[in-house]
Amino acid sequence: MIIGLDVGGTHTDVVLFGQEGLIKEIKVPTDPADLFQSILHSLDEITSGVRFAEIRRVVLSTTLATNAIVQGQIPPVGMIVSAGPGLDPELFRTNPHYFTVSGAIDHRGREIRPLVENEIRGIAEVLKKEEIRHVGVVGKFSVRNPAHEVTIQNLLAGSFERIFTGHRIAGQLNFNRRIATAYLNTATYPIHRTFFQAVNRSLTEKGLNVPIYILKADGGTMSLESSMEFPGQTILSGPAASVIGSVAFAPADADTLVMDIGGTTTDIAVIRNRVPQLHPFGARIGGHRTLIRSLETRSIGIGGDSVVRIEGGNIRVGPERISAALAYGGTHPTPTDALFVLGKMNGGDRHKSLQGYQALAAGSGTDPEELARQVFEHACRGILAEANSLVDRINSRPVYTLQEIQEGNRIRPAHLLVMGGPASYFAEQIGKMVDFTVQVVPRCQVANAIGAALARTTCEVTLFADTEIGTVLAPEEDFEQKVGKGYTDQDALRTAAELLKKKARQMGAVMPELEIEVLERQQFNMVRGFVTTGKNIRVRVQVKPGLIMDCETVAARLAN
Amino acid sequence: MLKAKNRTGLVFFPAFDWAISPTHPEREERLLYTQDQVLEEGLFDIDGIVEFKPDTVSVTDIQRVHFCVPDVWSVATESHFISAGGAKTIGMAVLDGEVDRGFALVRPPGHHAMRVVHGSRGFCNINIEAVMIEFLRKAYGIDRVAVVDTDCHHGDGTQDIYWNDPDTLFISIHQDGRTLYPGSGFINEQGGPNALGTTVNIPLPPFTSEEGFLYVTENVVLPILADFKPDLVVNSAGQDNHYSDPITNMNFSAQGYAKLTEMLQPDIAVLEGGYSIEGALPYVNVGIILAMAGIDFSRVTEPDYDRLRIRQGAEVTRTIEKIAGVVLGNWRQREERREPLRRKAGIEERTRSVFYDTDGIRETQTEINRLCRDCAGAWQIASISDRGHRILAIHIPRKACNSCAQQGYDWFEAADTTAFPLVCLQDRTLNQFNQKKGSA
Ligand SMILES: [Zn+2]
Ligand SMILES: [Zn+2]
């Protein structure tokens, strides 16, 4: 049995998933002031009457890091950045203790300017005086040659509790995102460590000695141990959890839209052939653009509780939530009230909803039922427009080869999965507006917790070889080897696959056979003065997001 | 968060799977390090810098400019369609107001491609700027366009295309044709009789450095642009004037290119040549992008940049000042000099030979221009290549007068398809391309 737990902003959802399917599900209000207790209480509840020996693992998705970043409640840390030619690194300042130092590496990983060790020692003294215990170290082009970052790390070692280096984050080139990501890892580390060590301790004391996994923004899991190296990756795991929870119901060979309709917002994602689409660079959070692998999602301020207004004769839904629906004792009319007025929903005070819509319709000559119908259609149209714009954005993403242009590979949604509180009503209406099939995700009230429970361990490896210089390098893995002129992209692919398997195992992957996907494979002849002097090879592989079990099996177990 | 002063659009299409030949300068690797630098600098994350996916152009777009022999697909590959398409995408984004300016970082380049195309010259088959400009004229009704070509090689293709067009100002700054391919672009090349003066060549001596380029930009290019008052300024942004370029002899730099861009303020820049792929292009391109966006570029320098080492000599400076004076003088007298030529009326004929160095084709052209006071004048080119192709290319200009339009059709009707198995009429007033073929 597996426990999946997702701490959301308002609710904490927990499921117990076993051979027979969903064994137990619980939804409790989240206490934002005490996420720790929210987790422990719900784990107590879900495991009551269950033999601990049968539980194989616990997967946790929390808003801990997200909240800390968005609310700015992160401790002071040190950042040491070396840049070289280009934009002024001061532009990428993340925090007060941000130091730019000498030293530069170029695009092929060659040293342009050396580090000045005394400069680093001086900064270390300043940071120590300020009682800073955690430091992030980032260099431009460090993924092409991490030597400067490593030297700085060694110079600081012993004086600080933990040092995070940029080249370990991701193989992709993007200096400012590398800085932001290193900063977020460094800054969320103490919070993350304290919190999850406490969770771990409590579970052990309780007698629940199972591996703990943490959900990431890309909808994959990592072991608790790995999460200590990359705590920033735990951000935005909630929306990812819901998407993973719906994957089993997506067709195996088509593009699917996923809409998670909440009270305040609707989150939209795209699934292609049961694989959620990832953002090309990484998540954006609290004003930071990062290299944190994350799903490509859109959020729009239209939900069941969005406030409805008439402005200049036009309907406006959202973007904010002021109160619950009138039918549930709220103060402002909402799309949910529209459903009450239309007699589709019940179990609340329809009279209040009707009064609200009468007031909205006053003087317009429209009767409240007609207005309710229009409001609901308007809300659905708004969500659909946002989904189309997400698809457009994915389809207009630039490509850099003739082959990719010729292949096209456009996303063409053929199926829509809807989840969230009023999912069935929205599904019905949106179904009338589109020419693809529409389905409400089974068990969608806890799809997020199911997604957490069943998510597989994901990871990525970037490999870069330059046979003129004679090196092959996977910066994230601290892997570097000498290679000869005969090294090819075939060899690179093999090395990358091995590194990926090793990494996946270290992060806690349990699948007997890993499915490896090649994201990028390029080989360039390097020509200097009409003579071929070497090859420049770039390879990127991943274990893509998905489920630890076969989708048909999961769908069958959840459908009953 | 970093924000661009000018909303700037970029098309980046490095064609990582296309080369003229494996070790040719125009090969897959050319923009690899530029891409690395642009990505590492995070330029696409800057607020106000937008990356667009390149569109492709149509055969119609190409036939608005070129006469391809024997047909478009025989001289252009998919890569040329996308390279020109990248320029077109940027042009549309600018004219639609989606961005204030744009830069098409595409390959292959285009500025050596002329009106008649038998093959590849100077790595160019399709003139991507001209295809873009003529599309924009058709789709957006813009009229006066200035092309400032800052590639180290003379932009002889663009010059040829706009030779007779008084509404297109073509200014080329390049290394003196006596010392570099294609061996043209001298001060006395100033356009055909109907457009005398709107072709402006500024040949610079070898080893011209930042000061020289910026001097002619400030003292020749900007004043001429101010007089001409174009609706659109296009920069053919070749980068082979760089001190590290392997096939040229100039001493320009990333800082220099960025400053030139800042002074020129082009609406659209299109990449042309530039073959110092590691030492120059990554820095020059970042410099140009930042300059277009209005962001501080003062720290964008090559690792081995040394301003003093590349400074130009006093002799070079004197030569440049002299050239600048002559060019500006010619420009100021253009109206007086054009008038008597056009008054002559009738026909002007010239014969010349064109060499396609990349493909090794030799072409002989006989060009006939109708001298006209009312429009740019109809013209025809009788072209014969040593591959045995014979074409008669007839052009009716965009704003042709009735007589010139009639002349074009008369030529077309009268053409003998046994002498010229391919006869083409490019009627820009109706946006039509007509052909008749002989059985030969
Ligand atoms: Zn050139
Ligand atoms: Zn005329």
C-alpha cells in the first residue's frame, strides 16, 4: 500500500492506495500556520486500522517551500556569483548578501579570467560575521566547466553548514535562472530540512518505518534524502499532483487538456500521449524565473467561487474570490450560484442564489435564469480561451532545425479531463463548446493525493562533449571524463543513459525498468580553417513524468 | 527585473541541420556558440524581449523579388524559405506593433543574391531582406525603405535588386572591393538613371576599426537617412567586420557593433555573414540584441578584446574621412545629377558578367532600362548561364506609369521563346508573376 498526501492551501488530501485500488481517502482542512500538524493528523487518520508493515511508501506534496518563497519568509543566505563578459550580474541580485567576484569561463568552458582566492576569503569572513550558514555559488557557464564553482566551494568548506553550487542544478544554459534556483535551494534548505526531519522522526516514533518521498514541480518524486540537495524542487507540487492524478485517464495516443477547477482559480495543463508537458526552462515563482523542472501550466482567475459582476452591461467573472457562493452563506454571487439558479446544483440555499442573480439582472431586462446561463457560459468560455492560449504557446515554441519545422508536432487536443468541485457541470457545458471528448476525472476530489501516491521518480541528465578539448561532462552529476576524437553522439547517449539510471536509483526510483526518453541529441563537426578538429555533442535524457503502475490498471482500479 | 526599453522581437533560426558543405563556413556549427551565449545570458527572459518561431515564405514571396532559373525550387532549399521566413516574421511583428524592433538571427544569409538567380553566390541564394521588404510593401503598404548593409562584403545582391528603385535607399559599408569579394561597391556605383543616388557605397580600407565605422555612421549614414526619411530602416547585420573574422581584414568589435546599432536604431536587423563563430558572433549578437532592446551593453566584450591593439592607423583615418566627404557630396547633388539623365528618355543598356562563386556558374546579362520621369521604369534582363540556361526577365515596377507597364507587356508579348526558353514577367503593380516557356 502507498500513502499519497497533498497539503493544499485550504485542504489536505490523503489517500491509501493498494492492490484493490483506492482503499481510503480523507479530506481535512489545512492549518496554514501548522503544516506539520496537518500532515501528522491526516497520516494518523489514514493509517488507523492499517497494518504498517503493508505500507510500502509515503509520498508527500506540500506548500512548505512555495509559501516560504511567496511570503518572503526565508532566512538570510549568502550568494557568490562570478560572471565575466555580458550583462551586469548585479541585475540578477537575489538578496542582500549577494557578492559578485572575479573570474570568468567562456561558452566552451575555457577560463577567460582566473578567480581571486583572497576575494573569496574576504567574502567568507563577511558572511561569517553576519552569522550566515548557507551559501549559494554560481558561475556563468559553470555547466561547461564547474572548476570555479568547485574552487569557491572548497575555499568556503568548513566555515558554513551547507554550500549549494550552480552546476549541480541543471545542465541547461541560463545564468540568471541558475542564480535564482541556487538561491531558492539555499534559502529553503533550512526550512525544508527542519520540517522533514521532524516529519521523519514523528513517523519513526509512530512505528511507520517506510521510505518517504517528496513530490516535485514536474510531477515526479524524489527520496527525502535527495530532496535535501534540491529543496527548491518541491515548489508548486500541488498543481502537478492533480495532473499526475488524471494521467491514467488520458488516451495513450492523443493530446489531452486537463482542467482543475477550484474555488478561486482553474489550473490548466496539457498531456501528450499520457505524458504531461514540461516547461522548456523551469518554474516561475515569487518573481523568480528558475531552472526547476516543472509542468507547463496556466492558472486563470475563474473558479466556482469567483465573484460575478456586471460592468457596463458586460458580464465579468473573477479574477478574484470575495466569498463563498451565496447558496453557502457567502456575500457575493458566483458561478456556483448560477448553477443553483439553473437548478443543476442543490444542497445549498437556492433562494439566496436567485436573489443575488435578480439583483445582478435588475434593470437589464434579462431574467435571472437567463443571466445565470450567460454567466456560466461566460466562465466556461474564459477557461477555454486560456486553454487555447496555452496550446498556442506550446505550438509557437521556437525550434532550431529544419527537421523539427518539417515535422510540425503541433499539440491538437482531442480529449478534455475536468476535475475539481463543480467539475461535472463545467464538463457538460464545455463539452458543448468543443469538438473533442470530455470526461470528468474519476475520484477527482482526491486526484491530487492519488497523483502523489502513484507518481514515478523523474530526473534528467545533460551531457556535453567537446572532443577538440577532449572532455565529456555531465555537470549535474559531477561527472567528467577525458575522451578521444572518436567519441560520438552514440557514446554520449550511452553514457547519459547510464548516468540517468544511476541518478534515478539514487533518487529512489523503484521501477524494474526505466523508460528513458531522449530530449535532445545534437552532434556538430567543429571546423577550424577548413579542417575538422573535433565534435561538439549535446545530449539530454530524462525519465519522464508518469505513473509507477500501468495506466490501464490504475484507471480500472479507480473507475469502480 | 530587467526590462527592455524597446520591445524587441527575435527570430533565432540557426538551422542546426543545414550546411553548404561539411567544412564550409556556412555550416551547422555557425550559430552554435551564439545560441549558447544568448541562452546563458538569459536574453529571452528579459521583459520585453520576445522570441518568435519563424514562418516560411511562399514561392510568390520569392517571385516578387527574384527570377529563379529554371525555377524557385531548383535554386532554393527549405532552409532558404525559412531563413527568409524568419525575416518576414520579424517584419510582420514590427509592423503589427507587437514589438518596436526586431532582429532575425537566421541563416543562410542573402545579401549577395541578385534579381536573376542561377545558383549560390557568396553563400547566398535568396535575398532574405528584399523578400521581406517586398512582402511588407505588399501587405502593409509601406513605401520608402532604407537598407543599411554593415556586412564586411559589399551587398551586391541587394544593390542589384534596388538599382533602379528610387524608393529604396541602399547604403553599404564594406571592405574596399579591391581587397575583398565580391570586388564591387565602389563610390561611383550609385544606382541606375531612374534612381541615381539611392545606392550609396562606402568602401572602407582594410584595418578600419571602431572609430572608422562609427565615424561614417555618424557623418554619412545618419545624415543621409535623415534626408531620405524612410518609413522603415533595415540593417543587414553582417558580422564579418570583426577583428577575429577569418575571411576578412577589418578591426571592428562587439562594442563597436552594439554602438553602431544604437546609433542606427534600425527597425529590423537581419543577420548576414560573420564567420568568427566562437570569438566574435556570440558577443556581437548579444551586443546587437541588447542595443536594439535599449539595455546597457557596456560589459559585452570579447574575452581577448583590447581596444588599443585594434586601433586604426592615422592613414586609415585620413582615407575614411576623404571617402566620407566624397560620398556625402554625391548624395547632396543627387537630384541635379539625376535630372538630365531622366530627361533623355528612351532606353539605357548595359552588359555585364556575374559569377556564382559558391556554385561555380558564370552568367552574362544584358539589361535594358526604360528611362522614365514618372516612375522607376520598366526593365528587362536577358540572362545566359554557362550551364545552358537562358531567361528573359521583365519587371514592371511597383508604382509603374502606364507607359512603363505597357512596355513590360509589349516586351513579354514580343519575346521569342526559341531564343529564350523561359520568359518571365514580374508585374509589381498587379503583384503577378507570368511566365511563358519554349519547347526547347
Ligand atoms: Zn560577408
Ligand atoms: Zn514609367
